[in-house]
Amino acid sequence: MAFDLAADLAARHEQHRYRHPLIQDGPCGRYAVVDGRQYLNFCSNDYLGLANDPAVITAFQEAAADWGVGSGASHLVCGHQRPHQQLEEALADHVGRERALLFSNGYMANMGVMTALLGKGDAVFHDRLNHASLLDGGLLSGARFRRFSHNDSSALRGQLQRSDARRKLVVTDGVFSMDGDVAPLADYATACEDNDAWLMVDDAHGLGVLDAQGRGSVFAQGVNKRVPVLMGTLGKGLGTAGAFVAGSHALIETLIQFARTYIYTTAMPAAVAAATLVSLSKAREEQWRREKLAALIQHFRLGAEQLGFSLMDSTTPIQPLLIGADQQALALSQQLREQGFLVIAIRPPTVPEGQARLRVTLSAAHEENDVDALLVALARCQRKDV
Ligand code: PMP
């Protein structure tokens, strides 16, 4: 049977890889509520605690009253309202670029950039652990597709030197979403400059979090001027939804003309843009959020290390505990759940085979005693007295 979906689903089950969404009965913040029970939540990407910030919520509500709930059309028809324009200008200013362009989400931003910039005869160079949206964008573009080992700038340099492609685009996550480590951007920038290539950084997990003003990975590593294409998402550190690409005037005009995921889709609601204007200024000004987060990260790492867990090479809020076997990671996640903690097990194909993990994420919405409680629960799992 060509469409034997039941067999495919059964196989997924047998591999212990079947997934389904948990219905959340409340906001996704410090806590999560599922099936009537409240959990301490260690799996959101709301790193700065802005998703439920009262001033951001008020901005959203007021803008919905002023501008409506839906934008009504795509940007190039009549969906581009004043808050979208203001947010694009504020984002460009925040990351020190001539222009920025909003997309409905990060997945579409990445697909849009790569399909607009690349085609047959070009080549895209990916870190092996790049986010799915970057990989998909590269495939859809029709460019030759190369992958280099994770964070390996000399492997990249070799591939660039051997390539005779017309345009060469090197693409990397700034902070890796499942590992929490950061890309060696200065080395990549040099390899690109030496080989007439462009560097694109997807800073979904760095924006708001890294650098003293939350300008992200490229500022934290002092390479902003050397990264022609910067992509950031709004649904993580900034606490709302959507994404943007920032760069030169010519880059943004190119995307407006040629990025199909910008052109052929409804603009995000203006209320989201208005709320993001507020969360962006809070992310920039409220340094205490990053300071608190850094202290929580340090505290968690020390405690987990003392318990003998395998931490990854991460100083960011993404602090996975490497477990290995899928079933073991799932069991640990379940044992934590029974104790009142929401921590998701991440399994292949999202991560490589044999590297299932608990993806613990920290947020400025947490308190130190939340982290202590998680560490106590992890210790109980280890002693198997749950
Ligand atoms: N890039 C990276 C590195 C991500 O982690 C994500 C989200 N998981 C995206 C892009 C996609 O962003 P969005 O959720 O806005 O589609």
C-alpha cells in the first residue's frame, strides 16, 4: 500500500520516537500547567522572562485594540502597518545594520534568505548541527549542499577553497539549539573573507541573551561588521513571535523582491510587532535579566556537575544533560515529571543517534530555589527513589 501511514506510525512508536504536543493550560513561563497539574518549567525558550511581562502584554493588548488582531494581508499588499515599520527600524538599530526585514517566523526567514540569494551554480556550506530550517532552506535553493563537522573552521576552509561555485554562502547557528554551544564566528568570517564567501548567522538563541546589551552572538564575538546576513527570531529571548533578517540596504531590498516566504504570506499581526518593540527595549535596557540568567546557569552547571551528569560545552541558557539512549532520556524526563518538573527529552532525528538528552533551559523567570529543586529531583532520579 502506497499510503500505509499506520505502518509508518507504528514503526515510529517502536523506535520510541513518537511525539505529541502537551496541551498547556496556562502561560509557558516559570511554570507550566498540564492536565491540571502545575510544573516548574525548564523547557521554554523564553530566556529573559519577557513572554509574560506585564508591560509587553499591555503593549500587545493596546495595539490589538488600535490595529486589529490580524494584519489583513501580506506586507507588499496592505499588511505592512506602522508598528511593523517601527519594529524593523528598531531591530536594525539594535543590531547596528542599515535595514531589517520582518518574517512571520524563523523557519520562513531562513528559507527566504537562502532561496533569494542562492540558486543553481551556487553553494551553501552548513555546520552539521545547523537548525532544520537552515538545512531545508539550503536544499530548496537548488545550490550545491555541503556540510562540515560541527564548529570545525578548518574543515570549512578546505571546502571553501575547493569550491568553484559562483556564490558561496556559509551558514551557521550562532548558539546551537540542542547543544547550547557557540559557533567560532571570527574564524568563519576570516575563512569567508579569504574565499570570497558570505557568512550568515542564525542567532535565534543568542539574540537578547548574549552581549552586554543583548545584541547577540555576533556582538559578543566582535564580528558584527563581518557577517553580511544576520537572522534573529523574536519568539525566544524577546518573548513574542516572528523573526527578522538584518543587513545592508541591498540585502533587504533583494529579500523584498525575491524571498517568496516574505512575499506570499500574511504579515504578522501588528500587535505582535508593537509588543516586540517593548520587549526589545526591555531586553536591551534591563541588564539584570542577563545577570540573573548568568547566575542561574552557573548555579545549575555546578550542581549538575557535582551530581555526575554529563554537561555539554555550553555557557548559554541551553544546558542539556547528555544521556545517550532514547529510552533512558525518556525515563528521566518522566521521573522528573512525576516530581513536578517539565524537562523534555530530545531524541534523534533532532539530535544524532546515541545522543539523546534532557534539554534543560534556564530563564530569568526562574529563581535560584527553582534550580535547587530541579537538582534535588535529578539526584532522586539518580538514586532511583522516585
Ligand atoms: N533557527 C533556530 C536555530 C531555531 O532554534 C529555531 C526555532 N526552534 C528557528 C530557527 C525557527 O524559528 P521560529 O520558531 O521562529 O520558526
